[in-house]
Amino acid sequence: MKCEICEREESIPFRCNYCNKVFCNLHRIPMNHSCVSIKEYVDKKNMVHNNTNNSSLKIAILKIKFSKIEILHLLVATILVTAVGLSLNNYRRIALEFLIIFVSAFLVHEMAHKLLAQFYGSWAEFRTNLYGLVVTAISAIPFIPFKFIAPGAVMVDLSDRSKFGRVAFVGPLTNLVMGFMFWVLTYQFPSVGYLYTGAIFNSWIALFNLLPFGNLDGQKIFSWNKIVWILMILSSMGLFVISQSK
């Protein structure tokens, strides 16, 4: 289907809940396609913003909501990420604990984006994209030396620059926290190899997502707050170095 504005071909288009027309990711927000029902959209946004000042409603927003199509996209992405984890050992027997740590680094990252966006009252759902699926699938081939895990991302509906930056920031932050936790645990349990791997993998996920290019979290954080981006990139590089030298 084609976007009503730019006529870009979309395999998974977004349908506006207000005018019922189909748009691409860039034009899906009513303000970006001059929606005929823009007043209804703005009124609803203002109502959500006002309601979030009430602590009881904030707690309700923390309940993560999933649509059927989002669950399908998450399932496909998780299967591919699991395949990449298995490929690290040429699809031979691998510890279940390792797989859980490997897959959780991806899932916790994406759910952190979703949770904070919903806390801000935004629509937030995970979507795969064709390019990301292909790259991740290629990474699942055992003899491919470089592994990239980017099957998709959480799409949000936030026009506030600061909130948008914080939503991008919280994803890599979860990987840094998890990575440092695994690194500390390697000293308490030095014989448990998958803890060491968990530290390295989370540092790599954080470092990759903090690159200030394209649609990665790093580009959004850099545009929002350059000091925060510098601190994050230095922390992820530091974690990567100390994890490799352990």
C-alpha cells in the first residue's frame, strides 16, 4: 500500500485512527499529514497530558498494552534473535541460561522504550522492518563473523522533543545496567561463563544502539541532549573494554 502523502510503498502501513487513511512511518502522526480531524487528535493529546498529572492514572498507564499484530512482530523478532544466539555455537547444544540472557538483552531494551512511552501517554508498539529482519536473519548464519540484531523497533507517537529523547535513552540504559550487573556477578561466580557473555553482549547492544546514525537510539539521544549521549557512549565503551579484559 502507498502512503497518502509521499506515495511511499509500505508493506506494513499505518492507518490513522482519525481520518482512516494509510500512511508511512514518517507521516502516520495526524500533525504530519494535516489530518482533517486534527482538532480531535490535539484535544485527546491534551486530555492525556492533563490526566498524567494524576498519580493514580500514571500507575494505570504503566500497564503495558499489546495488540495482536505487535505480539506477532515480537514473536518473529524473538525467534530470529534466538537463532542468532544459537548460531554462536553453530546450532549445537547451548545452555538455556545463555539463551535467556541473550534474548532478554533485546526484549528488555524494547520493553523499556514501550513502558516509558506509554507512561507519557503515547501510543507505543513494536514493529519489525524488512531490512532489519534480513540483516538479523543473515547474522543467524553460523559462519557469518559479525552479528547484528536489529529486527525492528518500538514506534511511538510523541511530539515532545524531551520525552522522545528520554524514551530513546531508556533502551540503552537498561543494557548498561544489565551489563554492569553481569560484570559484577562474574567476580562472585567466576566459573559461570554465561554471566561473562551477558556483560559483553549487553555492552555491545548498548554501544551499537548509541551510534548517532539513521534511526538508532543514539541519533535521537544526540539530538535531545549531547551531554547525556557522551556520558552514555563513554559508559558503554568502558563496559565493553572491562568485559573483554575480564
